[in-house]
Amino acid sequence: MRFDIICGVPEILTSCFSESIIKRAQEKSLVEIFVHNLHDYSNDKHCKIDDIPYSGEAGMVLKPEPIYNCISHLEKERKYDEIIFLSPDGKVFNQKIATELSLKKNIILLCGHYKGIDERVRQSLVTCEISIGDYVLTGGELAAAVVVDATVRLIPGVVGDAESLLTDSFQDNLLCASSYTRPSEFMSMKVPEILLSGNHKEIRKYRLLERIEKTKKLRKDLYEKFLNKNKDE
Ligand code: ADE
């Protein structure tokens, strides 16, 4: 899988992809991540990428030419499954969208900033829009990092233990069970007895019940989805 991220401030993304699991996924060639600086695609002699809006409102809008130049350059090399614009107007990102994206081959993530991008780019080039939540960021770079991180960890081979993915929060509309590690007693607080028993069948049952109870208590909306899904099946 390959991500091409187009943005105005690539420095924001440098450390996100050069550490830990995402770094190892690239080293194992399970994913390729390229960050493109819009300033390199500007026609302007000062490498300007934004300009004042025609509406006269405050803030700057990303110009269409650098975005168009960058995408045309990339599309000469390969076909893209999606050109995704990160925007608060988009579909709210979730585990289902991450799973769908993890099955694609080539994805462009286009980051806006502050007042967004020229509408003509949106209409002619963008195939889908994603928001990471109902709040406004100063730019799409952090949103792109979230989308890449959540998607890459679902690619087979990226996370060592495939079984742990199946019990992730949201994968089946349930939150995660609690985790404990050594010591078995810490400041007079004990790890639940069942987890020390070595009885894997009972442990699985205990953890599933805990996930159901926790979701019912903390996330009624997810719990309803969990009940409805299990009703249909
Ligand atoms: N750009 C600005 N705010 C955003 C958000 N909430 N999600 C995705 N991209 C954004």
C-alpha cells in the first residue's frame, strides 16, 4: 500500500512516520509513505501556495495550481484508488473507514489549511472527504497522520499479533478489555484472579463480558450497534 500526502507544512509529519510501528512497517515494505511539499509545486516565483479569498473574509485559501500540479505529477506515475481531502466537512473517520482504506493500493491524502482549498480542486480532483472529528484543526496534516496510523496498523504483518487486532476497540463495536501486567499485586491492588488462572477459555469469556459491560456503561451508542449487529446475525 502507498500513501502520498500533499501538504503545506511537511515538517509536522516527519516524526509521525519515522518512529515505532509505522517506521517498521515501511522498513518491511508493507507500506510506502511519501510526503509532498505543496511549495515545490507552486508556479509562483516566491513559491506561494495560498491567496486571499474572493469573498473578502479573513484567512487564506490554498491556490488550485500547486495542488493540481502535484496531483498531475503523481497520477502520471500510477493510478490512485482515492484522492482524499482532509476536512471538517468530511465523513467522520472511524474503524470501518480505516479497514476499508487498508484494502486499497494507492491513496492520496490532501491536507488543507485554515480556510481550506479552492472549491474547484474539491470538485474536480477530490474523490472523498474525511474529517477526524467535529472540531477545526489549523491544517489537515495531523488529520492525515491519524488516518495513516489507524489504517497502516490494519495491514497484515504490521502489528505482530494479528489476534490483538480482532479485539481492538471498535473492531466489533465493543471497547477493549482492561489490561494488566506484572506485578500481580501493586499498592495492595490485585490483578483479577481469573487472569492468573491459565484457563484460556474462561479468560476469553471474562474479557468478552468485561468488554460488553464497559461499552454498555461508557458508550451507549456503540452498545446499541453491538446489540443490533448480533441480532441480525
Ligand atoms: N482540517 C481541519 N479540521 C479538520 C478535521 N476535523 N478533520 C480533518 N481535517 C481537518
